[in-house]
Amino acid sequence: MGWGGNLVKTASLPMIAALLRAGAVDRAASLFEAGGFAANQADPAALAVKGRLLKAYARRAPVVRRQELMGQAAEAYAAANALAPAPYLAINAATLHLLAGDGESAESGAQAVLDLLDAPVAPADTPYFLAATRAEARLLLGDEGGARLALAQAVAHDPDGWDDRASTLVQLREIIARQGGDPAWLDRFAPPVSLHFAGHMGLAAGGAGEAELAAELDRLLPQLNIGFAWGALAAGTDIIIAERLMQSGVEVHAVLPCPPDRFVLQSVAPAGDAWVARFRALLDAVASLSVADPDPATRHDPLATAFAGELAIGGALRNAARYAAPACQLIVADEQGGGANTARQAAMWHGAMGPRHTLRLARDAAVEALFPPEQPDPARVLALHLAIGLDLPERGIGSAEIAAQTAPIGRALAALPAGTVRASAGLWELATTDIGAGLDAIAAVLAACGQAGTTPPSIGAHLAIGTLLSDPASGTAVPYGPAPDLARRIMRLAPPGLALASDPLAVTLAARADRRLHCEAWLPDEPDLGGTVHALIPRDQ
């Protein structure tokens, strides 16, 4: 059947490096091995990627192994630098020597970096990286003042290069921690805050309530250092917040429950044409648009509204994690605490995610009355869809061996409620509204195959709103809509023994602070698959 056969293929070193930058460490490592790069000791580019892989594994390794892996990474970078001297290679070797406990090599390496930077012919690199490299070398030599000056110069060269700056700051913080210093001086260089915002719709355009909210936002927002924001664009507080954020240069990401043409009819137009014009202007200017339910029900479904809130929260949290930066939430509520959806989003946000800022603002009752009530559709549910495929040979295997290979998967799935799983030859599909149980099933299947010593399956997972109907003949829940097909397509990308997840599932897990499985980018930015595909890894691996 070859569920995972199209994944392991030769990839270029630039592609592998790009995967590493996106956080897809395991996929980068598998492609690095498959391409034969691991054994190449004569190619500085391959050695540099090897060093980067080892550094990534060292950072997530248990403490007892971290220093050893840092040392191996340092040697890979040093070997690459010996073949083709470059500031990037030399500074990584120096810093990793320090993190591996070799301070003498770190200092001599840092001085060699400064000599390279000060050579009559400037090294080839971007102005940002040349200045950031100087900052790192100065810090390794104990010159904090020189490091501060060089880092400020680097930031001036690329003030919005948040990915590069986040990477720089991670390494500088590691150096300071090893030296026993205080990293507080780095805070002013850190990437800005990622914001989630939500609030009620009961405001008249240009009225007293809007003026009051605008004044409050003008007071609060400059204090928060916001660079990115996620939320809806409903009439009222959403639009006012989004406008104020954009005016201050914030990158706003819109997350709507349904496609814009339907959303505007449900949550904008009833409040008046002025809000519609402002909505359309914002929609043209947002950094991205996500839709919680691309194939919505005909009615105004509160399930889609709730799911969009989760995706907005998760979007802010994942962006903050990407840049190793803070997140915060802004809620605009009425005197009674706000509407059900706003209150739900506020309740999902807890202290570990970051601070919450709540503004109280009275509703305009006349405007609020213009919005038709939401209408739940009992046939539509938010469900986790799994496709579990076992790569069985088409020939040369008897029924007894097939039974032995499939039995561990069947046993692991037996814990799910009756009628949840639909099974065929080498393929198990399920849809469940109990997302936790579905995630537990992923770990249980992989563990069962490991304990039995059988070939593990490839797994694809997707979270979506759709319809589940019971098949009268089998009693099995049958999903309708595109979600099952997307789960199967994701499954076909996965090598045996790995579960891959869609972006909506990974973002929702961040919003729910679900820690059952570790989530790591695997295939960045795949529009046909709904965005980035993520690996779901059991915590004990």
C-alpha cells in the first residue's frame, strides 16, 4: 500500500536547513540521513547542517546528554569552518564549545571570529548577521558592553527580522546562563507580544461607546508592546481594536467562523453600512485570514464561532512560542461579563499563557437588538478525524501474519466507544467528538505496536466541524464533508510510526493547553493541506 513511501526522498541541504528554521527537526533529520549527508565529512554545507541538527537535539535532550550533544555540534561546526571559514560557522563552534563546558576553546574561537569580522575584506553575510555575530563573540569574551552595542547595530539593520532575532536571542541567553550572568538587558531587543483579542458587538459606529473604547485603547496599547494580533472582525469592539492595532503598526491576523461573505451578513451588516465598509477595509489589510468552518451551515452556528475563538487563541500562542516571546489577551466585556463567546475565550486563557487585560464597556441595546440570535445545528459537531494506515505487502504474507500485524492496532482502538471506528484492509478511520480520547488513541496505537514488535502504522489527524450520522446497518458514526479525506491525505505523508496533524488541530491543542502529545512542525506552509502539517509525538519519546 505504501502509505509513507512518498516521504523519504532525497532533499537538498537548503531545503533541510529551511525545515530546521521552521522547527521541523525530526523531518529534517530523516531527510538528512536519507540523502547520505550524515557521512559526508568533506562538504562544509553538510557539516554545518549536521551541527545545526545536533544543536537542535541538544536543546531538547535530557540534561545528562545535553552537554555531550553540544560538544558534537561544536565539532561539526568547527570542521565546516576549517574547510570554508565563515563567521556563522565560527561563532556557532565557539558558543557550542562554551555550552559543552570548554571555555578555553570558546574564548579562542570568539577572538578568531572578531579577527575574521575585522579582516580587510569583509565576510559575505547580511549586515544583521555580521553585527549579531560580533555581539555573540563579544559576549563570549565577557564584554557585555560591546555585545550590547553590536546587538543594537544588528537590530537597526533589520528591525522587523523577528525570526533571525529570536534565534540570536536564544543563543545569547544560553551564553549568559552558562556564564552565570543576568540576561535582563536582552529584554529590550526581544520580539514583541502576540495578542489575542475578543469583545462584544453592541456598539454604534461613531457613537459614545466607540469613543470611550478608543480612548481606553489609546491608553493601554502603547504599554503592551504588541507586534502581532489574532481575533475576529465583527462589528463593534473587534473592528475598533483591529483598526487601532493596525494604526500602530501591528500585524493583524483575522480568524472568522465562516467565509467573509457569510460572516459579514451575520456579524457585521446588521449593525449598519458603516461597519461593513470598515470590515472590508480591514479584510483587505490583514496579514492573514483563517476560516474556522469553510463549509458552514446555512444558519449562524455558535459552534463555528467557538471554534474560531480557539483558533485565534492558539494562533497567538503559537506565534509567541515561535519567537520565544510573550503573549497576552485583551477582552472587552459588558457590565455582566460579556457574551457567551467572549466569556468562553476569556475562560480558556489562563495565567501560564500570559496576562489578560479586561475593559468594561456598556452595550448599546439598540445596536445589540439588530443581530439575529445564533442557531445551533445539532447535526454538526467539532470532531477529531483519524486515518490509520498499515503498510501491508500485497503478496507473500498469509492471513495469520496479517492478523498478527493488525491485532495490536485493533486492541488499542477497542477502548474507544462502539461505532467510532470504521475498519477495512489495512486502514482504520474514526471520527470522535471526544478529542482527548482520540489523542489518547494515537499514543495507544503506537505504544501497542511497539510492545508487540509489529510494524507501526502511519497516522493522519485533522480537526474540523462537520456532520456525523449513524449508519443504521453497522451503528458506526459516518462523517460527511472534506475532513476524512484530508486526514487520509495527511496520513499518506507519514512514515510508519509517525502521526501527522493538520494545522487547525495543532493550533487548537495550543489553545487548550493539551499536553498529551508533543507537537512539532513537519511540513511547513502547505495550502492544499490547510497550512503547516505537524508531527504529534508521544511525550515519552
